[in-house]
Amino acid sequence: MVRIRLQRHGRKRAPFYHIVAADSRKKRDGRVIERLGRYNPVATPATVAVDTERVMYWIKTGAQPSETVERLLRNEGIYYRLHLERWKKSPEEIEAAVSSWKEEKAAKAGSTVSNKEAKKAAIAAEEEAFQAEQKKRAEEEAKKAEEARIAKEKADAEAKAAAEAAKAEAEAAPDTAAEADAPAEETGDAPAEETKSE
């Protein structure tokens, strides 16, 4: 059975692959029937170059693509072309439909966010929320400290006023006590008791 699969080339940690039609009983890097394209996963973004007509020929004759190759061919629109051919579309209609499909796919890929970017955005949002929470907490603590300072100043002022009032009362109190202790001034009148005894 003929398989459409990847054949590894390149060096260690820098692979690229040929997309080949080969006998399924042969080794991965063994003899091939036909080379159909090239795939480079290391490039950014990954590049795929496929001979569309030959790939479609092999699929029509019953060649089975591997899972990875099938995914690559779907992304290139090969299966969409086969679908349109089955519906008896003209080559012009097929080309127009596939090109519009690729444009929509590229626009969608440009608008979507990669997992890495999404994680980075989530971390940034979390950091921003944490900073906002810290700022809010610091403002609340500063407000509480200011309220405590004002309350302390008020209490100190009240205590000072109370001390001054007590001091003023204490200064006034000896004068009244001295007046109470002073002997009564002698007047010309004799006491009533003395007059009786005479």
C-alpha cells in the first residue's frame, strides 16, 4: 500500500521533512516512489510547499496519508479542492473558492491570540490587578493612619485642655480655701454670748 508520509532530513535539532509517496513496507528514510513536497517545522511560521496536482493524484489512486501529513494537507486546502472537484466545480471556481478560504483562514489566524500571548496577557492582567489591590490597601492603611493621628491629636488636645482646666481650678481653689481659713474680722459689736454673761 502507498503511504504519503514525512521523510526526515536535516541535522540534529534542525530537522526538515520531505513529503513523499512511499511503499508502507519500506523504512522511513528508505526508497520513495515520488517526492511531493517539503515541510519545515523549525521556521517561524512553519512552511509547507506541496505539489498539489501530484498529491491529489495519489490520494485519488488510494494512497493513505499519515496523520501529520493529512493535517498539513487539510491546512493547505487539498481536501477542500477534492471536495469541490467531487461537486463538479470548474477549475476557476475551485481556485476562487480555495483562495477566498485561505484569505479567511489567514485573517482568522491573525485575529486569534496564541496560547503564549494569552498566557502573557493573563499574567499581565493578574499583575495589574495585584498592583491595584496593593495600591488600594496602601491607601486604606494611609487613611486609617491619618484618622488615628487626627484622633490622637484630638485626644491630646482634650487632655491638655482638661489639664489646664484642672490646673486653673487648683490655682483658684487655694484662694477660696485661704478665705475660708482666715479669722473673722473683729467688728465693734460684741458677741451675743459675752453680753449675756455680763
